[in-house]
Amino acid sequence: MSTPSQPRTWPITNMLALVAFIFIPAAVTFVGIASDSDSGPEEIENAPDGSAFAPPTQNRSIRDIESMVIENVPGRELAFEFERSTTRIIDDNYAQAVAESDRVLLGEDNWLFISDATDQACVEPELEAEWSAEIASLHHLLESAGKTMVFAIAPDRSGIAPELMGDIEAPCHAANELVVDRLANQPGVIDLGTAVNTADHALQIDTHWSPAGAMAGMELVVDAIDPDVWEERGLSSEAVDRPGDLDGLVGYDNTESVNLITIDQPEPSTIAYVDTSIEGRPLAQSTTPGAADTHVLMVHDSFGGYFPASDPTHYLSGLGHSYLRPWFTRVDNVRVAGRTSNTIADPAVAQSMTDADAVAFLFVQRTLHVRLATGFLSVPTAVALSDQLGVPHEVGSPVPTDGVVVLEGLGGVAADAVTVNATSGSIAHRVDYPDSVAVSVPAGTTLSASLAASSTVFVATN
């Protein structure tokens, strides 16, 4: 004899969880779309050099609803598990979002790569010669001023972990690596790829090196400044969840676990900030008692560091300056802008360069085409050292050798309103400042100017 069936009952918490499972994904999509339409993109500092990305509004909506579910829905543990799975289903569109991006590429094991690096054109011999010449000019300027010059080239992630690129093509990668190898034969130039070359030196969803990679690279920089300084010290580490700039470029806000490394110091560093002409990119002045008695100025891109008011996600920690400051009593560093380095000649930075024992430049390989053969480094460096290296020059007289002519004191006239022409020879590069104009010229060039500056000096670059 069969047992009579009984009506099936569901606890109210399970019913609420089921409702959450069915309706929350739709709410997530709706809220995400609505928020997209209400606000435009906001620039974010932690983006690859020369770009910014918008905070992912849709995924922020997912997080907000997730928090609401956890805090307010009875039976929330079950609902939360359902909602997380739904978020993962939404994130199955990740590959499509990457495919639609013109800057982000998907490699093996969900590693992301930036097309700025993989799509680089092959460096032709003529351009390589110009790069080499500008680095030689920097070396000449700083050596003439009695300073050690270090020009450190950080590898792109395609060079750090090429095995993770999968089917991504980088047709000029091998040839351009050879260019860096040849540049590294010049005095003061370091290919950091000789030490930064394993997957743990990179990050999965971010363009920058990992703290382990930054520490490996900066050891070479420290050794180039003073080979007797770097020593075995205690290290502490903390696992932190950090966002990634590449992930942000495709509209997501995922995080990855990063091992944040700190080098032990006899005494902590104190840091002061001095504003430059670019808002948010001050000159940072670090003082470390008990370290080697050397003053170092580092000019860098985002591989060297950022300058945050606060860093709750630890995104801005574990970059180049973190592993340079512990070793020298004074380390000043300034991050240049994406396509200009005018801040090198700002009064505070110029004074630091004048006072420094060593000047280190740190740039990632993919940005060399905007750093070199542009005058963006050699001209501002010549201007910064003009009080020390400059000699009076008569406009209209030929310059004795390759160098930079600096017209100082424009009497309140805007620099861009001052015309400077080569009556013989040529002008290679021009950089304007609030009260001066600087032009780089080859030997024998004569100039004319539409305004008589208070003084004109010439700084030789070879």
C-alpha cells in the first residue's frame, strides 16, 4: 500500500534565495546599463603610460548588489553563492570584451598583454642610431657635470614571459630585443631584461612588473650607481589583492593576488613632495638615514612609481622607487608625462639634478620611441644643467659643436610666440618653457630669433 503524498514545503530563506538567483542577474544588467548612460568616463591614474581608462560601471553595480544581498537578504549565504556564479557567467563575455579592445590581447592562462608592445614597429637602423645618439648626449651632459648616468630599460611583459603569449603575434619583438642588447653596450645603459625574465616578475592583468620583478631590476640599477651597496637583507612580504590596468581597459575591475615585498631598513625613509609643472606628478624626496651617502635622482615612467595621496588597493606599491630608496641617503624621483619630459627642467627637479651624484632614467621598452630621438630627454637635461655647463652664446654665431641653445628671459612674452629659425644648419628639437626657449642643433648651426632674450647660453651635448 502506497503512502499518501504530502504537500512539499520550502523554508522561506530558500524561497528568497531562489528569487535572488532569478532576478538579481537581470537587475545587475539593468543597473549597469543605466549607470553607463548617466556618467561619462573618468580618468584613472593607474593606466598604462599615455592612457587612462574608465571605471567599470557594470561590475561596480554587481558588487553593490552583491553587498546588498549579503547584508539584507535572509538566507543570504545561498543567494550569494548563486549570485557569484551568475557573475562568472556574465564574465564569460570577458574574451569578447578583450577581442573588441584595440589595446588588450588575451594570452595563455588568461594573461593579458598590451598591443602597444606587441604591435611595435621594427626599429630601423637610422632610428636606432638616433636613439643611441640621444643616450650618448645624456651621458656626455651628466658626465661633464661630474655625475653617474644610468639609463635602465625595463622589458615589456612579452619579453618577461613570452611563453604566456599563446597565439599573440609580436613580429618585431626579437629584432627590437636585439636593439636593446646593442644599446646596452653603451656606457651607462642597462637592459633590465637580463634579470627581469620570469613569469613571477610580471602581473597577470597589469602592464607593470611585479614587486619581485621591480626588485630584481632595481638591483641592477643600484649596482650601476654603486656596486658595493646592494647586500643581503631581510625581506618581508604581504599578499594583497590588486586591480590591473589591462583589466580596467576592457571594462572590468578584477583583482589578482600580489606578493608585496618590502626590504628591511635600519631606519625608515621620510618622504617630502615638491610640486612640478604637471599636476599630480611631484618631485618626491626620500631621505633614509644610515644608507649609503649618495644623492640619486631617478627620472622614470610608471614602472618607477606613482605618487598617490592614498593607496588602499596597494596598486601603487612595489614599483621601482620602493627598491631604490632603501639603499641611498637621498633618492629624489619624478615621473615624466606620457609624451613630454619638460618637468626635468622644472626648478625643483633641475636643482635636484644639479645636486645629485647620480641620475638614473628608467623607462619600459615600449615607450622608447617617445623618449628617444625626440629631444624630450636631452634638451630638458641640458636646460637643467645650463647654469653649470652653459657658456654665453651670441645668437647669429655658429655653434661650435652639437648642443642646445637656451634663450632665457623672454620679458613676459609667451615662449610659443617667439620664433627661432636656423639661418644655416638646422634645428633638431625645440622645447618651450615659461620664460625660455631651448633648441637642439648640430655643429655649425646659426640661429635668428624674433625676440632678444635676456641671455643666451650654449650647452654642448658631445
